[in-house]
Amino acid sequence: MHERLSFHIKRDSFIHNLNPLTKLVLTLTLILIAFTFPWYWTPHLLVLVAIIPLSLLGKVFREFSVTALRLILPAAGFLFLMQAFFQPVGSDVIFKFYFLDVTQESLMFAFRNAMRVFVMVSAFTLFLVTTHPSELMSDLTRRGLPGQFSYVIISTLQILPQIIAKSQTIIAAQRSRGLDTESSFFKRAGSLIPLVGPLVFGSLMEVEERAIAIEARGFTSKQTKTSLHEIPDPSFDQMLRWVLVALIILSIALNLWLS
Amino acid sequence: MAFVNLQNVTYKYPLTKAPVLQNVNLQVDEGEFVSIVGPNGAGKSTLCYALAGFVPHFFKGEISGSIEVDGKESSKSTLDEWVLNVGLAFQNPFNQISGAKYTVFEEIAFGLENIGVPREEMKSRVEDAMALTGIRDLADRSPYSLSGGQQQRVALTSILVMRPKLLVLDEPTSQMDPIGTREVFGTIRKMAEEGMTVVLVEHKMEWIAKFADRVIALKDGSVLLEGKPNEVLTSDLLVENGFGISRYTSTAREAKKQGIWKKESLPVTLDEAAEGFTK
């Protein structure tokens, strides 16, 4: 009931204490380099020299490796298989599976793409795990992101679990009055109809009340908003961001130049 | 000139046929604690929205007459300016939690962030407001993990922290136990004594009798009766018009018919009833 849609793990680490924007730029840098740097082994190396060290530096290695093994690796593995079998490149057939040819090129191609996806999802996971959503949003709002935008993001993260809880309450209430939720698929699908009304209309009513409540607290005030928490942005962070941006530009430039 | 002044206010929501408020005239002095009672559908909540500027600025619809607070006219103001002077808390606490904040402390600071209060002042104002409503121990909890009564206190605190001149409350204690209700009424009373003007919609007659300065009885969108709490809350007009009355009042009414209740005036609270019956 009280669960929130947040991956954030509270720790005190070098990564946690970085400015949220720096972490966002770092994440994008890792992803863009993995996808654009014109050297075959780039994403593989990034896992070793960036993703794993960063998870250690952020003191979230244990949680990260669990997520990586259970979620990211299977997804990347699936992608690898699909691409290895269905990518029609190369002539050097290693083995045949019915009508599907696996060539050395398609294997190499699939391996790199799977690693790229692995880097992308891992980088985002590390970002979400080490950054509190409200810190990220208040930092971005301070830098000029419209307040409405960050409100929508944060409140969705918080209110979705509440709506799920409410739908379960409605289901329980309907079941106690004889609603069938355990027989055939079509019967169950039909039994969802009485759920939709209360949930959708109830949620719409709530939206109106919530709009009044936040309006009463000056949400549309024309004043420049302030923030309860100070989010530090030391010169180290600013420098780091410029270095990362330079790396992105370098990687993209090399990619364009060599292609 | 009264602090709050409603002159012939008639209002109709965009999708209703009949007006919800009809020729409402209402004056409230600065620092006065006025309570509004009335049966369901009497227009109590609409009146609250009108005072807080949401009627007509948020709900649109047709309005005539004038609404003035602190010398300013609602129709000539915008909602974001109006809410700086008039605070509104209403019944359902769950929908008053902004959803944008992860702790109660941040939740209460939300309004101050919006109106641009500097950080240090914000912190001390939030601390003060939490001390006032007795929710300091909830500061680090998630607003969604609280009980209904606790959420109502957070909602009330979130409005109090903005220090409005007029506080409009629409059944702010509906989910509270008697102890919580007493504390919240005490807090509201204190705010009124410090100069905040309070308009409170409430069903709990005994508490109104104990704490409010004046009671206004609303029926079908018009003012039926107004005056001192004990006069209004024991009036025969209330019973005739389908208002809920305190159980002590109705007991004494019956007793009076049978000649057991000897006093002229009827009680609203337990203490008054006990005193009347024992003498």
C-alpha cells in the first residue's frame, strides 16, 4: 500500500553526493560513447572500466549486480540470440539451425549490440538507484524546467502505487459482492468492466480535488519558486560536466569522421 | 467595514440548473471564528470555494453579487493572488496531499516553495506550523503512510504555514477521533485569537458551541439563521429544516416537552446538559 515507485537507495557515497545533473550527463555520456565510439570493444570495456567501478563507488554494487544478473543480462542475452540468428550479414557460416544461418559477422554484431544495451540499461539503473527523484526534479526546476513538468513526473511516481492499491480495494469490494475473478479468461475480462467505472471516474474526481489543493498552496504563483533542499553544485561538478560533454563530442566526431 | 463581506452572492455551477448559492449575505470581522452548519446540499462547500476564490475562478459558472476579503474584490483578483490571503483546507485529506513530496516536512514546505519563501525562513515556518498542530513527530514520514486523521492535520498545517489572513476549513476533522478533534479546534481557536479570521464548516455541533464566536445556518443556498452558537444551534428552526442537532439538544428538547427540562434555554454540549438536568 505504501510502496513508492522509486528505485532510489539511500547511501552516503561519492556518486550519491554528485549533483543530479552531473549524474544525468554522466549517464548520457556512457550511453552515447557506447553507441558512437568507433571501436568494436568500446561497450565491453565500458562495463569493466566504468559501470562496475561506478557501482562500487556508489556503494550499490550488491544491489546493482542482482538487478544486472536477474534483469539486464537476460534481456541483453535475448537480444543477442535474436540478432545472432536473424541478422542477415556475413558469409562465414559457423553453424546452421534449420533455415537460420549464424555467421561470424552476425555473432560479432549481436555481441556488440547486446553489450550496448547492457551499458545503456545499467547506466540508467545506476542513475536511478543513486539519485532521489525529488532532488533531480528540484535541481532541474531550478535550472529552468517548468514546475508543472516536474510535478507531473514526481506525482505520477507517487500516485500510481496509490491507484493500484485503490483498484485492489475495488476488486476486493466487488468480489465480496460476488464478482467472478477466478473462472475463464473471457468471464474475468468481462468482470473487469464494473471495476473501470469507479476507478476511472473516482480518479478523475480526485484529480479535480488535487488541483484545488495544490492551487490553494500557490502552485500557479508567478513568484520564482524556491526550494527547501539546497542541492550543491560545486565547481568540480561543473568541470566534470564539461569534460563529459567534450567526451561525447569527441566520440560523435570520431564516429562521423571514420564513417 | 467587515473583513469578509459577501453581498447578494448568487452562483450556479456550469452544469447545474438551479443556483447553489442564492443571495448570500455574509459579514465576518477580522479575527472572528465563524462556523457554518447546514444539511447536505445546502451549499456549504460551494460557499467555502467562493470565499477561497475557486468559485468562480476555478469552477467558472455564473456568479453575481460581490465577494470581498480584506478590502479586495474577488472578481477583480486572480486566483494565484487570492490564495495568498485566503487559505483553504477541505474534507478529503488524501487528495490534499500534493503527491510531489516524499516527507511530511517537504509536503508542508511545498506551498512556501511555490510562493518563493527563502530557504531559512521556510524551515522555521514549517517547524513552527508543525509545532502548532502537534505533528512534529511525523516530519520524516511519507505523507501517504499516515492515517486519515494524521493526513488531515498535515493538510491543515500545509495551509496554516502559508499564514493566510482568512482560513476557510471545510470539515477538517471528519476523519479524526475526539481527542484529535479537540486539539484541532483548540489550534483553530488559537489562530483566531492571534488575529486570523476563520470560517469553518462542521457537523460536530458540540465543538462549534464550545469554540466558535458565531454560527451561520445555511439552507438551500441561503442564510437561514445566524447568531451566537447556543442560540442558533438550539433553535427550533434547525429541526424544522432538517438540520442535524446535537444529541444533548434533542434529548433536552424531548425532556422539555415532558416537563423534565426546567431551564428556558436548551443545551448543546454535555456539560450544559448535565448542569441543566441536575439542577
